[in-house]
Amino acid sequence: MTVTPAPLDVGAGTVLKLQGISKRFGAVQALKNIELDVRAGEVMALVGDNGAGKSTLVKTIAGVYTADDGTMVFDGREVRVGSPAEAQQLGIATVFQDLALCDNLDVVANLYLGRELTAPSARGRLLDEVEMERQSWELLRQLSAKIPSVRIPVASLSGGQRQTVAIARSLLGKPKVVMLDEPTAALGVAQTAEVLNLVERLRERGLAVILISHNMADVMAVADRVAVLRLGRNNGVFVVSETRTQDIIAAITGATDNAVSERAARRSREEGSAS
Amino acid sequence: MSLHGSGTRPQDANPDQSDGGEPANGTTDAAQLPADLQDERLIARRGVSGAIAAFTSRLRSGDLGSVPVVVGLIIIWAVFQVANGSFLSSRNLVNLTLQTTSVGVIALGIVLVLLLGEIDLSVGSVSGVAGAVLAITFVNKGWPLALSLVASVVLGIVIGLFYGLLYTRFGVPSFVITLAGLLGFLGLQLLVLGKDGTVNLPYDSALVGFATRSFLSPAVAYILIAVVVAAYALTRLQGRRARAAAGLSSAPNSVIAIKAVALALVLLIPVLILNGDRGVSSMFLLFLALVVITDIAVRRTRWGRSVFAVGGSVEAARRAGINVRMIYLSVFAACSTLAAVGGILAAARLVAVSQASGGTDTNLNAIAAAVIGGTSLFGGRGSAYSALLGALVIMSISNGLALLSLDSSIRYIVTAGVLLIAVTIDSLSRRSRQAHGRA
């Protein structure tokens, strides 16, 4: 097994850097000495088996949990994030798996929920629906999002479109880091591709994207680097262009000779002999 | 192109057209279209016929809005008019507006609570105790009228905040909290009223005058209508200009004009009839003003948007940074305050407060009115106008049956039937909306 560690580049471009993050729940050490750095304009995939600590790490970064130990450096400053609102103010946006959209409200209302624009003509008391709608279209066009109308309830959108709305909403706060928790879970083939395109567009905008996914195909398709967690510890950071899927899977499962990697190796052999 | 059919517009058909040729060709169809109409999947609906087509397709998908209640109201009025020719007389309709007001004001509070997906069963008791506090402080203690009014309204606010605190701090279901309130404040009302049980308000006091003898003169009523219609048309035209400036689609002038004329007729015809007798009651006008203010508050302010969001998904609202606790507190407070105001108006109109004030009737009528008017019991859907329409339905039934000299037994049965129909329509349309992706 060859683990290719990414060059430790702490210099320019690093937006978020975690050092020695640990988190315990009672007798369980959920995270131990996690190191992670994410650069601007980079998609960092976070992978690991069930219970590896991905969700705990994401929630720690998002301010849902506070770390017991370790430091977080954001934009060159050491920060402590006490609540999700603080994380958002700093510029760390998170799209959780359940998206947290209000089905009864339309796309514009969902995008601006909690930070509605108000019309100066009414001394800031009434909502400025026109400006919100205009900016919604602008944002959705920038993301090349395929939403037919922003004045229909979110309930009538497809899974991919709902994911798009949730991601677009996270961008309104002008974040530097966007964390996506399983954005392609439960999506069809075309919708998954749509969301992956969206992730690439976030990267083009110079955002640092942290992508949590179980789907290795998605990870290999869109990520620049992959950080593997195993049993709450770092288990290697891989540069996607220089790594094979099997190596990452080996790091996830913690063994080179296991059912998954054997199977993958056998299949690649068979494909190789077939062609 | 042909795939799209005549009703749709291609967004980027013939992209090569935009590259070469004259500058006029440089702007394709898409560039000329408003930003919100560029998607090729959208079905084009323009002009008056487009507005009508959009309306009917909305109805078909189960987004009924206030259509069922308006239809129901017309049927009820027609039936009663056939049964008793004096039902739609000016005199009786003026009575109907007076009867509707207090229930309507209370129902307005219920609408707010229902928007959150909660319920307040105690509005009747709260209205009763507010009336009792007003009567005792004003008549027996000799307080100035203004002070008594303030005391009653503040009592409503305090009760609502108390409910909100219980709900947000301890998570007690609103059904149980307000059920306790229903009993508790009925007890408080009996306690406040003491042994006599009935307190008469002085007939010549300003409050009773406002509720029973104050009517708009015809000229004032017509001027008011003109002002309202002009304000409506101006707002719509301003909105149209703002949308056009922002590159968005907007309703054509013809649609705005038709809507303004329809509004004028809806206001003018009832006022013409009411002016045949005493005219538009000031108390009813107060109710209408409260409805309009509530409508603007829930549709056009951040607070109202938050109320709808909490009613749709509490967790999503919390994650969006909405102060959910404050929303619950403010809505429960607003509901109890409106209940107190309704109680004051009821006391003023009946010129007395008794142990029966705000009894079971008031409570159930107000809740039924909000639901009949089209506010969903499931939260996140509804409109302030449902309080007005629902209260009109409820009070028309009670008024019409009284004209036919049928006693309350029949009235209860008929009201129950209408309520059941309304709730069934709500549930059915909810299912249909889900099937049509509009839930």
C-alpha cells in the first residue's frame, strides 16, 4: 500500500486548518488528533466508514459541537466556534443532509429565510420581494441551476433541485468554506451529475469545499484531495489525480487485503483481460 | 423547437443566431424575456387570459385558497334569502356586520396560531375574562375608560406570553396549555364578576356608543372605498414598475385594472346595501382594518415570513437563524390579545358582561371560523382574510336560523356540518396539493 501524503502546504491558499482536534462523547473517543487543511478553490472530500467520525468532525467545524481539544485556524486567525450562527458569521456554511428547507415556502423565501431583504422605501419594515427575486435569479444563473421558477413551493422541486436551493442558500452569506453533507445521497444519476457540476462551480468561485460522501465514484469525479477518517483518526490524505480508488478504500477499511479491495482488484483484472 | 409546443418559449434555441449578424440579432429571445420566464419548461401565460388560466390550473391542483368559503357563503346566503326574504335586507346585513365583528377579531388570532400549526382553545374564556375585567374596573371601580381598556388588553398580552413561555420553556403541547386556560380563565371570569354575575355597561359611554351607534356616513364610506382602491392600484403599478426595472415579469396593466375594478365592486356593492340602513359600522371597520394589518404583517414582513417558516418546518426555521421562541411567544401573545379585544367588543355591543360572556359558543365559533375560512390546521398555510370570510359564514348561519326562528339546537347541527365540510375540503386539497407538488 502506498499512501501519498499531500505536500504540507500551510502557506497561501489555506482557508481552514484543524490541528489536533479531539472530541469525546462519554467513554467514546469520537475524534482524536484530527489534522485537516482546506485550501481556497479546492474540493476536499471527507470519507470514512460508518462511525469513522465524519459527521462529528463536520458538526465540530459547523459549531454544532465544540471540540474538547485542538485548534481551528480560519483565514489565518485562530477561532473558536461556539454555535452554528457563529460559524456562519465567520464564513463557514454547512448544508446538512436533511437540507432544512421549508416545503410550504417558495424558492425565494427559502433562499432568504432568516436574512430577508427589506425595502428602504418602507423604512425597512416590509420585505423587498422584487430585489430578493432578482438576486435569486442572479445567483441561480451563476450556478447554472435548473430551477424553472423561483415562485413555486420547494415541495414541488426534485431532489437535485432542492439540493441546489440548499447549496445556493448557503452561498448567500458569502462564505469561504462550504461543507456539503452527503449531497448526492438519494439522488438519481442525472441529478447527481447536476449536483457534482454545482460543486465544481463552487470551486471555480474560489470557495473551499468540504464534501462528505460515501460514494467513491462521486469523490473521484469531483474532489481534488481526499481525507480519510478511520475510527476517529486521520488515516491519510490522498491527491485524487495520483491515487487509485482501491488505495482510498484500503485506507477507509484499514486493510489492504479485505473483501472490498480484493473484489475491486479482481474486477479490474477481469476488465483488463477482457479488453 | 417544435417539441416545446406553442405554449413554451425556448431559452437558447438557435444559439448561433446570437453570434453573427446584425446587433439586433445579438439579443436572442432569452435576453428579451424577463429573468423569471426564461426556463423553457415554464408554460407561458400572458395577459388576462393567461391570468385566468393560471388561476384555474391552481384550483385544479388543490390550491383552493378562499374559493370554497366564498362559494359556501354565496350558497348559504342564497338559501336563507329564499327561506326568508328579509335575510339580505339592509337592516339585517347591518346586524350581521355587528354580530360578525367580535367573533371575527377572535378568529384573526386563531388564524395566527393555526399558521404555526398550534391551537388556542381558550380564546373564548380569555375574551370573557377581558370583558369581565373591563366591566368591573370601569363600572364597579370607576376607573377611566381608557385605563380599563388598557388593563383588559394587557391582560390578554400577559395570558398569551404565559402560554408562550409554557410552550417554549417546557414544551407542553399548546392543546393542553390552552385547555387548562379554557377552564382556568372561565373560573377567573366567574371570580371577577362575583356574586351578581352580570355587570351592565353604561349605555351612554363612548365604548358602547362606538360599538352600537357609530356608523360611517355614506360620503365617508365612499371616499374610503376610493382611497382603498386607489392605494391598491398604485401599489400594484409601483410593484409592476419595480419588477420591470429588475428585469422580472409583471402582471400587465389590463390585469391590474380588472383586479382594481373587481375590488371596487366587492367593496362598493355591500356598502351600497349597508347604506340603505344605518351604514358601515365603525366597529366592523375596525375589524376590517385589523384584518388588513394582519394580512400585511404575515405576508410582507420578516416576522410574518418567520411565522410561515415555523409553521412549515420548525427545524428549518431554527437552522435559518430565526428566533423560533420569539415567534411562538409573539403569536400566542397576539392571539390572546385579539381574543381580549374581541371580548371587549362583544361586551360593548351587548352593553353587558355576564357569566356566560365568551362561553362555549364564542370559542368554537372563532376556531371554526378560522378553519372554515381556509386556514389549514396543519400549519404554514392560510390568510388573515379567512377570519373575515369564516366569521361571516358562521354568523350568517346563526343569523339566518334566528330569522327563521329556529333555536340553537339546529344552529349547532348546521354549524357542525359546515365545519366538517370545511375541514374535509382542507384535508382533500392538502392531498391534492401533494399529488400536484404544491404542498
